[in-house]
Amino acid sequence: MTVLQIVALAVVVLAGTTVTLVGDPLRQTFVLGVYGLALMLLFFVFQAPDVALSEIVVGTIGLPLIIVAALRKITARERARGEPEDEG
Amino acid sequence: MSRRTRLGLFALAGPGLAAVLVLGFLGLPAFGDYHGVYGLVVNGVELTQRSATDMVTALNFDLRAFDTLGEEFILFASVLGVALLLRHTPDEDERLAAAEHGIVGASDAVRVLSLLLIPLLIALGVYIVLHGALTPGGGFQGGIVLAAAPATILLAGRYVALKALAPDWALETVEAIGAGAYVLLGLGGLIFAGVYFKNFLPGGIAGHLLSAGFMPLNSVAVGLEVTGSFLIVWTVFLDQALLVRRRGEPL
């Protein structure tokens, strides 16, 4: 295990913990993008470039785009009905 | 269960799990230590008999092409389910007020940079798809990069421009052509070589674009299907978020 691999593992651990600790779903989406980049680095350093390529695209565009669109729909509907927005 | 009880349970179970995990990880072989036979056989066979240089894609599209068929149709079925769940029902209508469907607050820098990214994404996607059997990547990865190119129109302009450039019927056609082409390539193996998904085209010279049998064709078919699938999922979600309103609800 080289130093680069250990550093990549540590960054993934930190990013993953940060994703769960951030409260607001919209902010979590951006941290999820960063987590995807950290995972991509991990896969690349462990000599799996195919998986790294898949992870880049899915983690930075594929997932956050869907989550942001769904969040917008939910908050717009809650605002229209006059309910307080969920801060969870 | 109160939060304090949950935290107490975690304080009991967490260290135990951590100890077991550390013990397990310490007993793992070193990174890169390989005792198997199958990997070495694949390395030898794929290079000499099929002239493929990317072994992962060779496994996906040649030796285990049947498993990739299952994966492609998992994607197909899940996109079908999402499109069915988020379809337009009779009590919803579309509001095509064009001014509302740009990204509010996007600066000119974002718009210009996104516009510059679109041809780069298309070029990179086509490159990754076509070089499936030669370099890391392949149909799936290149297909998503290709799908990201129209999605960048959303950043560079307005959502209605994306809908005009990538209408639903075009995306569904592209996805269906990709899925069908992949199945037909397997049938080609059955017809010309006697085994479903057997590589029936000649190997060619390693490193050339038209080498490794039918792997480039498989790659293109999978790339088309993945592009269509991801764009369908994104447009279906964005339709619901930006265009569709139940009768009586404001935007």
C-alpha cells in the first residue's frame, strides 16, 4: 500500500462522514459530488480506471442532477401548500 | 427509541464492529497479490486470439457478454419504471413559459463555459465509446459522457432548448436502437459462429480501431443505450421539477 493509496482512503472516509453530517439535503448534494470525486481518485489509485471513469460521471452529474430536480419539486410543492419547509 | 438510547447502543456496538473490521483487514493479502488462474488466462487469450488490449472491456463485451446483456436490460427496465412513475397524468399540464426555465442567477461565466464544454464532452464521449476494447472506458462510461453533453445545455441556456434538441421520441428511439443492437449482435454470434454472443468477427491487429472482433460494435450499442437511458431519466425528473404543474398549483 503506497502513501497515495492510504491518503486516498483517508479522504474517502472523511468525505463520506461529511456527507452524513451535513444536514440540508441541497448542501448534501454538493458534498456528494465531492465524495464522488474522492471515490474516483481512490479507484484510480487502486488501478481500476474503468470504474473510476464510471464513478466520475455518475457521481458528479448523474446523481446530483436527479436529486436537485427532485428537491426542487418537493420544496416548490410544500411552499405552494403553505407548509413550513422541512429542515431535516 | 430516543436519541440517547440510540447513541448508547452505538457506543456498545460500534467499537465491537470496529475491532472485527480491523482484525479482518489486517488478515487481507497485500494489494496486487493474485493467486488465481482465470485472470492470467484472460490476459493471454484476449490479447492473442481477439487482439483486445483493455481486458476489463474484453470481459464485459466478449467473454461475459451475456452478463452485460442482463445489465443493459436492468438499466432499460429501471428507466422504464422511472418514466412510468413520472409520466404526465391527465390532471397535470405543462407550462411552457420560456422565461422561467433558465437557471435563475446563473452568471454569464457559467453560461459561456458550459457552452464551450458541450463539443468537448461530445468528442470525449465518442472517443471513449469507440476505443472501448483498446483503452479504459467503453460503452457505459462513454455513453454517460455523451449524455452529459445535452444536459450541459441546461446550464448554458434554458431547459426548453434542451427539450427541443433532445425530444422524448428521439431519446426513446436511441435507447431502443442501442438495446436492440446489442441483442442482435448476440444473435449474430449464434448465426455465424454457433454460440450466442461468441465473437464472430475477425480479431484484426491489436491497437487498431476496427479490431477485437465485434467489441467496438458492442461498445457503440451499449453507448447508445446508456446515452438514451440517462437522458430519459434526467428529462423526466426535470420535466416534473420545471414544467409540469397540477391544475391549480402555481409554479
